[in-house]
Amino acid sequence: MCGIVGYIGKRNTQNVLIEGLKKLEYRGYDSAGIAVFTDKGLEIAKAKGRLANLETKLENTPLIGSVGIGHTRWATHGKPSDVNSHPHTDDSHKFSVVHNGIIENYLELKEELIAEGHTFVSETDTEVISHLIAREYEGDIVKAVQKAISHMRGAYALGVLTEYEPNKLVAVRQASPLIIGVGEDENFIGSDIPAILEYTRNVYILNDGEMAVLTQDAVELMTIEGNFISREMIRVDWDAATAEKGGFEHFMLKEIHEQPKAYRDTMRGRIDASGKHVVLPELKLNSEQIKNIRNVQIVACGTAYHAGLVGRSVIEQLVKIPVETDVASEYRYRSPIITPETLVIVVSQSGETTDTLAALREAQSHGAHVLAITNVVGSSIARDADDVITTLAGPEIAVASTKAYTSQLIAFYLLGLYLAEVRGTQTPEQIAHIIAAMQALPEQVEKMLSQADAIKDFAEQISKHEDLFFIGRGLDYAVAQEGSLKLKEISYIHSEAYPAGELKHGTLALIEDEIPVIALATQESVLEKTVSNIKEVKARGAEVMAITFEEHVAGLLKSVDQAFAIITHIVP
Ligand code: BG6
């Protein structure tokens, strides 16, 4: 996730871009840059780190002009650095591009362009776009952009400028958000409404496959094939703070709702066109090394540890290798048996957690290959690991992890399927079946999220309690542990997650009248056993809420007080 802005009008363009980027820093903040058409031509300023670094740079050498584009980055391809920051340009420096999204086929396009004589300076996928536009330019920037994007696969919101047509700003949207702000004798583009709200409340929302051509006094909307579109302008009446949270009450809620997009982005380019194979071109681990893996150790803290508990099941079931999951702060003190045939997977949203980093070093000191699953390209863990799978969830502003956790689960499935194919532990049909289930997931989660009001009612009931239990078996127990952590962290309600079959060995004594129990019952193989554990707590007076499949809701309602349906399940 990155943020883009663009401006054409009579104001101080640099200020409009910087102020807009400040409102988009929640979308990414590892580097930033702007391009402004000045009296010297297209001039670009970029700086690694927070936006303040760019502002400091611009204090000495401001870019004065009336059209410009800007970008705040959350790295996906190439570490955060000045050179990888946007805007990107071509060999002639006559074209400039800001991009939010992922170009899936950038490597093949890059090879093609290099063979044609183009020179690349960055590690990004975006630089391919500026070279493509330059190659296709024959005197009309709109046509050049249309031709360029016809070669691209993936997600992109773009802002494009060329020195040849300095009175135009071209914007494109395909699977990444983009809005157009309409002012008087000035127009804007932005990844999100807050970027432009200070200047105008009149907005067009672009849909996928649409583009806009902005001049100072006009906005033309068209499809990427060039057919003009007429669209009603929206009048935004949110205040700036609400707009920044996309209309949600707080960032955590916004990020919960961003999960479908986080899944799509994490899977993008990692499942081949046939839908039958996982491809992880970023992995250095070769087939030989994969076949030699004797055991896997997953090490992480907090929520990432809970993702690792699911990862253990996924890898054991798909790859048939023994897996242990460790809390990172314990790992190095238990003298784990690590050999060069051990694959150690460290999981960390931030990529900076000290205990996880220490575990990584411990594992490397014993010769293990360390693979990191992290959400932050260029983080300490990403830099030090031997291999990295990046979750493309975008920055998580809320302290409590939501979209990053579930994206870590997607990463484990991708990895598990990839290892299974190399080691031949699953049939092609089984692999294709799971891939299809994963691809259906974003839409199913969207449906799940539409039940938010019913879940809110339930949350209000349990908010009056001091203690709560989560129970489940297998993967349900792993998820229960994360549910319990969230409840403690966010609601300050004491809760415990228990393997459903273990309660009877003592803890059942704490189940009293009306104590809430959330029972996860999504594992077909242990459903009956879970139901009998539910009966045990019901017999002691608990109020039970079950989470299960649609088809089991009616049956479970005979034993529980309430039941929520999840739409489907991913089955190894
Ligand atoms: C803790 C946070 O400090 O770190 C948890 O409170 C988080 O929410 C844990 O899961 C691990 O963080 P990371 O960035 O390594 O995934």
C-alpha cells in the first residue's frame, strides 16, 4: 500500500503535494518523493524515511511549478531507499510516474525493455511503467499510457506527467484506489479523499479500468480503452479526521475491513495463471535444499506466534515434515536442536521485534536457513533473513494486529503449498483445490464482514463480563488463542483460550452460571468432539456462542445460545 497525490492549478504545487502526502502517510511511510514541472523541466526530489526528510530536502531547493505528482511509499519491490522512492522516470527523464499497487509481470517487462536498450536504476516494479510509457509515446500521453498499461498485469493506481505535455496530468485506476478532486481552476488526484479535502469536497471516484485526464480547468473521465464516461460528482461531507479512517470509527476497524484486499495483494503474482501452482520467485531456497529439510521451527511473538501455530498445522499437513512453534523470547533459552537441515521460519509484522531477531541470529549461528514472513520490506528481520516472504497487507496503524495476522496465514498456505509441490507430498489436484479455496477467500471474507452488526450485538452482551473463555480443537484452538489475545488487548476483559478437550482436566471448575464461552467449531474432523465439550460447559451454566459453518448452525443451535456462520473453510 502506498499513497499518491497529484495537482494541477495555480497554488504552490509543492505545498499541495506535501500536505496531501501527510494525510496519506497511514498508507506508507518508508520514503517519499515528488515531481514538479518547473521552468527547468520535470524535476524530482526524493528521500528515504518519513516525509519530514523530504520536507527538509525541499527547504533548500524548493520545486516551483503548477503541476506535480507525489508519493509516499510502503516498499514491496526493493528496500526503502532514495533510488527506489517514487516518482520514477525513464532514460530521457521526460516522463514521471507515481504508482500504488503491484505489477505482476514486471520482471518479464523489465527484461524486454533492457533488451531494447532501456537502463534501469531501481529495484522497483514501478520503473517499468515509466520506461513503457516512454517507449509507447508518439506525441499523445493519453495514448501512450493506454498502450503501456495494455502490457501490464496487476494492480495499479497511477499518476503520470510528461515534459512534452506539461499542462496535463494523467491518472489510471486498476485494482488500487484513486479519486479525482475537482476545484475551480485546479484539479487533484489522490489515493484517498483526505489528501485533497483541504482544497475541495467535489470528488469523482474512479472505478477499475478507468482513467482521467486533468488539465487546470477540466477533468475528462474515460475507460482505459479511451471511451469517454460521464459520472456524477460526489460531494464529501466527512470531516478530515473521519475521512482519514475511510469513514470507520478507528484504524483497527478500517484494517479489519482491509483484509480482503490484503489477501488479494499477498496472493497477487504468487499463484500462476493456471491456478494450479504457487510461484514464489523471491525464494532463494532451491529444490535441493527444500528436499533436504528435516524439520521446521517457527519462531515469533504475540499475534505472529499465533499465526505460527496455524503455520505448524498447515506445513505438517501439507508437507509432512515435523514442525515446532516457539515463542521467540523462549526459543534460544530452551537450547533447540537446530541443524543445517532445519528450516527456521521467523514471523513478524514489523520485522523489528527484538526477541524474533535474536531467534533468527541463534538459528543462523547453527547453520539453519532462516525464512522470514514479514510485512515490512527493508526491516531488520527482512534484511538479516536468508529468505523473505513479504505479506502485502500494507502498514498496520492500529496497535492490535488484524489484517497482518490473517495475511501471515495466507503466507503460510502459500509456502506450504509450494513446499508440498516440490517435495511431492500433495497431488496436483489437492494443490489446485486449496488454491481455488484461497482465491475464493477475499470475497467470502467480504461477506463475513457484512455480518458486523450481529457480531457487534454479541460483543455488547459480553462487554458486561469480567472473564471469558475461548475453546476449540486443532486449528480452531490456534485461532482461539489469537481471539483471546485480541480480547484482552482491546477490551481489557480477562480471557483464556483452551483446547476444548482439556477443560475437563481442572479448568472446568471456573465455568459458572452465565460465563461467556466462545466455541470455535470449524474443524469437520473434530466437530462431534467439540460439540460434546460444548455440552460440558453448557451443563455448568455457560452462555455459549459458537462459530461454525453455515450448514452446522441449525444443528449447533440445539446445544448453544447463539451461533455465527463463517462462509467457508480452507481444507488441507
Ligand atoms: C508485541 C505486540 O509487542 O509484538 C503484538 O503487542 C505483536 O501485537 C508482537 O504481535 C509481535 O510483533 P511483530 O511486529 O514481530 O509481529
